[in-house]
Amino acid sequence: MLAGRAAVALADLPRLDLTRRTFEETLRLYPSAYVVGRRALAADRLGGYRIGPGESVFMSSAITGRDRRYWDDPSTFDPDRFLPGRSAGRPAMACFPFGGGPRKCLGDTFATMELQVIGAMLARRFELELVSGQHLEVDPQLSLRPRHGVSIKVRRRDDLRLESTR
Ligand code: HEM
């Protein structure tokens, strides 16, 4: 996709679609900010619950992101579920790793672009392989993180002839 170049250029971004979908799928399963909250300004009803003025409501993309009503086989990592043809009819908030509404993350587009650039450049130079047999567990602190870290094997793709863009 980078046609032998080491660095990503702005014009590459629309073509780095698999990288973007991989990022989206990663955040569906492991949304780093896994809870967002709102305080009710007035009394309301939501999903059959009565909410009083001033009460807090918490919503988690880690839960809706694995809800079988919106996602087939939710535990499987499948970036293609974000292809336009497979996203049709899915509610916009079926997963919301960047929150939603007027207080949605201000940096969502920037974060996506950053991950497209970093992901594509890393994948171009290195092959990453999960070390087998390790105990992977999430640790829901202020943000979602791996409790014991994640060990990966990193191999340089020696066969690549990268051109410097500088
Ligand atoms: C993977 C990266 C990121 C994730 C998962 C993320 C997620 C979130 C979430 C869930 C919220 C709360 C939204 C809500 O309550 O509806 C938020 C708010 C915010 N984020 Fe991010 N964020 C990321 C990167 C960034 C970056 C790179 C920036 C800045 C360049 C940024 C700036 C902000 C700001 C300013 C808010 C507060 C918005 C407001 O309250 O009006 N975020 N983010």
C-alpha cells in the first residue's frame, strides 16, 4: 500500500482502510476509555429506568461493543465487520469508543489518523507475533489496560527495500 516508501503521506490515508478498520475493531473489543458518564439535567426515563434530576448515568462501549444484537460472533477479531456493506443498519452507537453527542472526543479523527500512520509504518517494517501461552487479562483502571502486559515477538522484514522520503 505504501509502494516501497518508509513513511506515510497524507494522500495514503484514504487507502489505508484496513489499518483504520483494524483500529476500529481493536477499540470495539478494548475501548481504552471504557465508560462515559452524564449527569441528568432533568427527570427522564431511559430503557425502562426512571432517572432523577442530578443523577449520574454511565454507559460503556465495552458492553455495547460485545452485544450480540449488534455484532455477530462478538468475541472474534474481524476488522471487516466495519466494511460499509456490513455496517449498514447497525446503530451508530453500537460501539462508541470516542463517546458521543456534544461532548464527544475532540481528538477522534486525529487519533484515528495517528494510528493509521503508526500502524502502517510499523506493519511495513516489522512482523508482530503474539507470544503464545501467556495469560492475557484486561485491567479496567481509569483506562482499560492489560493487567500483565502483552508479550509480542518483533521481527524485522529484512526483505523490504525501503526508500527514505527525506
Ligand atoms: C485512542 C485515542 C482516544 C480515545 C479512545 C479517546 C476517547 C475519549 C472519550 C471516550 C471521551 C469522552 C467522550 C464523551 O464523554 O462522550 C474523550 C474526550 C475527549 N478527548 Fe479523547 N480519546 C482519544 C484521543 C484523543 C486525542 C488524541 C485528543 C486530542 C488531540 C483527545 C481529546 C479529547 C478531549 C478534549 C475530550 C473532552 C471533550 C469534551 O468534554 O467536550 N482525545 N476522549
